[in-house]
Amino acid sequence: MTLRSITNAVCFTCICLYSSIGFAQELAIENEFETTIGSDFFDSEQRQRFFAMTIGGHKPFTSGDNFMGKGLEGKSGIDFKFQMYVYKHFFIGLATGASYFDVKNQELVGSYRKSRIAENYAYFGYEFLPTDKLRLGLNMSIDGDLDYKNTGFSTADIAEQHDSAKLNRYGVYLHYELASHFMIYVDYAYNVSKTNIDVPFQLDDFFGKGKYHSIGVGLVFTIGNRDLISRFIN
Amino acid sequence: MTVLSCEVQLEANTRILVEGTIRDQDNVPISEAKISVLTKRGNYSSSENQYILGEGYSNADGHFSVISLYDGDEDFAIEIDGGDAYSTYVYKTNTLEFTPLDLTFNLETVNLKKTATFNYDIVRTSGTSNTLSYSFKYLDGFCLEYYDGSTLNEYQSSCYQEHVLGQFLNDNNPDTEWLFSLPLGEVVTFTYSINDEPEQTEFITINQDNYDFTFNY
């Protein structure tokens, strides 16, 4: 993840926050005349949203008998997500982020000390409403790319080396509503990295897949009170 | 303006495996020998640069299996360093022209020689104006094998080569002491001439790890 993309994401966050406040004020006026509808686990018209934007950080944890589990140790990470509610609480989204690792065993991966994985993926999922303040979401990546930038060589003449992979990601999150359009979240994700690394056949299993978990926290800003399809149907 | 860069570009999405077994001249496995995969190493006993792509150590059976990054380069090397007690071995090849199809460099069995340190001390005891011209001829503890694909290129290899170390001692510099390393069991040829008289030669068999040699003239 580049500085430019981080800057763009932060700007985007500010715009969304500004819009979110504007929408909230506008909708509060409209809702004064609406009948209160109680929360339901699967659906709540009152708590319906159009867009949600999240910004946060996470801690990655490698696992398994693979090059990540044996060779890398998770340090930190950042996440930016933008998801749209297509119909009721079914959503699709785009995410970008990065996870940072230290190399704990150079004999297993090569002579570098750090690895940064840039993560870009699309995802879909569904959001449940267990209580008045909580939103429980399940999501799964549709298509994702990972770029490993390996750095920290014994000489400055080797700046970096790159590996690439496809990402399969399965996640769950919990949003707590501090205000109608502003929440905090905790999330967990299980990530499987299917690498494109060419290795001797006896290392296929070891380098073919890397696995890591991530636990994150952050902020959520939402916009709008109707899903995409309902805007056309109703 | 063109800027020349020395930056090394490593192959993306590639790992190689370097494996083999290390033994000494008595066929005893050598453990804890350091295996380094290098690029742009040079041809001398001490490497010119430290472009390390992968590192590992041999186990108790002398076996090693090192996963490394890879660089297509005319100067690709695998160095095996047995420490101060053993000779050093270097495998070299041109990976611009040769990359194993299975991405495995199997060095099979690499034999390192036990090394000894030869310490010499030469002292003038005969008084001023006497001179000494001397030389030591010995085999060094370094072996570089250059391969074209899987074929050894003897012309570009240099394995346990003969070295000559000599000096002329006079009133300005009557005494000297120094040391060098060589394989244990080898013979050092000591040739000297006092006051330009005919040369004398002694053959010294190195039969201990630290061999002290003193010569007075």
C-alpha cells in the first residue's frame, strides 16, 4: 500500500464523515414523522444503511506448517473498506490494506528481515442485527490480490523483492453503534494466501499457501438509510 | 543525465533449494558449517560484497538444505564455510545461462579439509649486516569450483592453490613474525638464503592445529 493510496483513503474518510453527518441531520428531520420500527435479527428498515466506510488497524497472526506460519511473525496492519448495501443487509465491498511481518526464520524464506503484504480485494457478506446497538457481519472475499514486498537485506543494493498471491478471506465483524451513522468495530478474518511462487517440487506444499489470521479494531461511518435496490423499487 | 545503479534485482516469485552434505577428509560429517547463497561474490577467498540471498547451517549429519531467494547473474555463488577449523568451498556458476529446471542446486557431498595455522617467527641472532631471503610455499585452504551448467570448468576453478609468501630481511627489518592457514597434513616448503649464499630448503609437515615455527639466522 503506497503513501498515495493512504492519503486518498484518509481524504475519502473525511469526505464520508462530512457526508455522513450531513445525511444524518437530513434524515433525522425526515424520521421525526416515521413510525418507529423495532429491531429484528435479520432485517430492520430503520437501521438500514446504504454505504459503510471503515478505517482501522489490525494485528496479523501467522499459523500452520507453511512459509508464513514458520517463517513470518505478524506485527501490525491497516485497513480501509468501503461497502455498499445492495439489498437489505446484503452487501458488497472493496477493501485495501496492508499487513506487516518480521521474518523469524530466514533459513525458510530467504535472507530478508521484513515483509509487507499489500491486500486488495472485493468481498460480499450479510449483516445481522442481534441487538439495538450491535451489527454482526459475515463476509468473504470474491477476488483478492496480495503483493509481498520483502525488504531488509544485508546490503542496501538489494532494495526489495516481490512475491504475489491470490487471497481467500473469510471474516466476521461486530459494529457497535455510538450514533446512528457512527460506529466502532472489532473484526476477525482468516486469510489464505495462494502464492504464485515457483519452488522445487518438495517445497510446493510449504510455499503454495500461506495462512494468517487478523484481529482488528477501527471506526465505521455510514451514509444513507436505504439499500441500493430499494431505491429503485420503492 | 544517466545514473548508473548497482542495485541488484532479485527474481520475483522464486525460491531455490540448495542442498548437500559436508564431510571432512576422513569422511566425518561437519555440523554447523555456514552455507551462504550469494550473488556478485567475486573469486577470492574473502568475498568482495555481501549480497546474501539465503543462509543456513549443516546439521549433525553434515546435511544442509537452504531455501534462498534467486538472482539471475553471471556471478552466482554458494559458499560453504566450515569456520576456522576447516577450509572454505565455493560453488560458482552463471545463472544467466543456467538455471536448474527443478530450481534445486544439489551439491552432493562437499569435502572440506581440516585446517591448521602456521605461525612463524624469524629472528636475527648473528648480529648486524647479516641478511636473509626466505619464502614459504604452501597450499591455501580455499577451493572454488566453477560450473558451466553441470560441467566443471577447470580453467575458471581454483582449488587449494599453491601460494608463495616471502620477504628479504636486513638491518632495516631484521626480524619478522606472521601466520597463515593451510590444510592440516600438508607440507610447507621453506626456502632461504643467508647473505646471498646458495638457497637451502626445508620441508615442514603440518601435523598439529597450531604449528609454531622458529628460525634464527
